[in-house]
Amino acid sequence: MEFRYQLILLGTLNELSVRVINLFFSRIDDLKLQKDAFIIIKAANFECDYKGNQPAYAIYFGDIGTQFKDIDILDRLIKDGTMVLPVYYNKEDDFKKQVPCKIHGQNGFLYQSSGDEEKIVSYAIESFELLRSSRKIFISYKRNESSSVAIQLYEALERNNFDVFLDTHSIKPGEPFQDELWYRMADCDVIVLLNTKGFLSSVWCKEEIAEANTKQIGIVQLIWPNHKLENTSEICFPIQLKEENFGNNIFDDKERSKLTEEFIEKVVKKVESVRARNLASRQDNLITEFTNSARKFNKKVNLQPERFITEERGENKKRIFIPTIGVPQSINCNQSEELKSQIKSYEVEDVYLIYDDLRIRDKWLKHLDWLNKYLEVKTIKKHEFEQWLQQN
């Protein structure tokens, strides 16, 4: 697995940290996810295993005796923008006594009784966006060349807790076909591209690749036997297929061609790996574009360890901007409102979700604009960053 989700455990590790690890992997089993897509990192293996460009969530277990450990690792994680959850014990007033001062600004979790580890694990699961509704895959293929393999991959990825878009299975009757296709691509994490001999002869297939490049979506490209890799994407992860990767070596029959179960497993692992990489890089790109635009208008903005952006407004007041990958949903707004109420160190004036609106359907953009009139948490489109910042 090239790219993995990193669960980092620091501080004073004890029986609670063991229970957290066991429960985390139990939840991974429940979600039918690949175990080797995840790695547990502690101080002992941090230097050799930690990767700053891959999704990470850190839990710092406090110490009642104020013997703070792993301070140098905390510095690294904070610099990388990794979310750190401080866990402390006994009562609210003990927070600053049990965790290092450099994470006093984080919203800590008070562990009071057995069973609270369920909440700790839930925070990590939510941070990695591992729930099925957040794991969106788009299959791009040419119907008259690879429909049987496309359906096979659709079923395999669905079994592994992905929300998969396949045109023949995912577009409801009456929906505008091409609009819905672009919309679902804009909202996906990874594209699985079936590069058959005639794939690039299709205008629509070429446009899908161009859209993927524009949206910086990673592509897992399966290249058919007797075919070669095309220069299709800046973020492309090619897999060259051989005849023996297909049942009975049949690879050129749109109805009968099927990949072997062993090879399907390999593709699923690759998709999970690319998703882990892509989540981090797309969020970084959105953050960079917004902060560069903000500084152009002399806004005092800073990236916080929790991966949201704050703007200093004077008199200890701030605005918060939260990068959202894919299409913002009402649940994003609700979670952001909860974040606003949790930040106690300063007064938060407003919370905004920032997102890339390219190829999102007009009806959903209008819905988001309508929600802006009624919800406390507002949304800002990527193509309007500069205009919004100039006016606000």
C-alpha cells in the first residue's frame, strides 16, 4: 500500500490507547475496509513510517503527573497541519495540567469512563472520511469495449464500502445524463479508468480525463493487454494488464471479459491508496489558493493545525474558513457550526465552507446559495474567492 491513513498515538500510552487501537480496527472491519490501508504510528516508529503528505490523525494521551512525552513529534505534526486530539482525565480543570502547552489551543476530550473510547475512535473515523457516503469513486470506460469489467469493478468497490458511480447503474431515469456525469465526477475521490484500445477515440472519455486534470482527481488507469499507457493525467497511477489477469485469458469481449478475483483485490487496494493520497493533496490545493487570494487583499489569514483557516479581525475576533472536498452537504454546515461553538479561545464571527464549484450542477449551486440565506454557516465558491475577499 503506497499511501495510507495514519493513526498516530502519542503521550503517555496505557490500556486506553490499546483499547482505542483494537476498537479502531474493529470499526475498520465493520466498514469492510482494507486493513493494510491503515498504519498505527507511535514515537518508536514515527521517523521511519510517518509521511507528511498522507492523511493523519493524532491522539495525544495526557499525563496526570505532567511527564509530557513526544514534544518534538508534536512540533512536527503541528507544522504539517495534522489534527491532534488531546485526551485528559478526571475533570475539566485538569486539561492544561495534563497536556503540553503547545496543544492547549486544541479542543480536548475528557475521558471519564469505560466506553468513552468509542467517541475517540469515531473522531478518527470522521477525520479520515471513511463512512461510505464520503468514499466516492467514478468508473470511466467505453461501453462497447469494457462494460463487463466495469460492472465487476462496480460490485467489488461497493462491497468494500465505496460509493461508486457507474453511468448504467447510477443515473436515475429523467436526469440530464451529461450534467449528472460531470457533477458526480466533481464529487468523487478517485477515477478508475478502463483504458481499452478505443477508449481515447471517444470525445466524452477525453473530456472526462480533462475534467479530472482540472479538478486534480487521481486516476487509477487499467491498461488493457496489447495497449499502451496514454499520457492521460497529471495524477495517474497506471496498472498494465496482462492476459493472465483475466479469467480464461479473455480480455477483448465486452460481455465475457472478467478480471480474476486476485487481481480485483489488487485494484481495490490501489484505489484505497490513491484515495488516501488524493484527499490530502486536493485539500492542500484548495487551502493554498484561498490563502494566496486572501493575502492579495491584505487579509491576516493563518492555517490552523485542524486544517481550517482563520482570519484575524481585531479585538480577538476571527472568521473561520473550512476547505471542503467535493460537494458541500448540509451535514458539513452542521459540523462546522459545532466547531464554531467548540472554539473557546476567541470570539468567532462567522464560519464559511470553501469549495471548488467546477462542474457542480446548477441546481445544487442554487440550493447552496439558498442555504446561505438561512444557515449560520455559509459557503464560498472557488471561482469567487477574490471577488468575495475584496468585498468582505
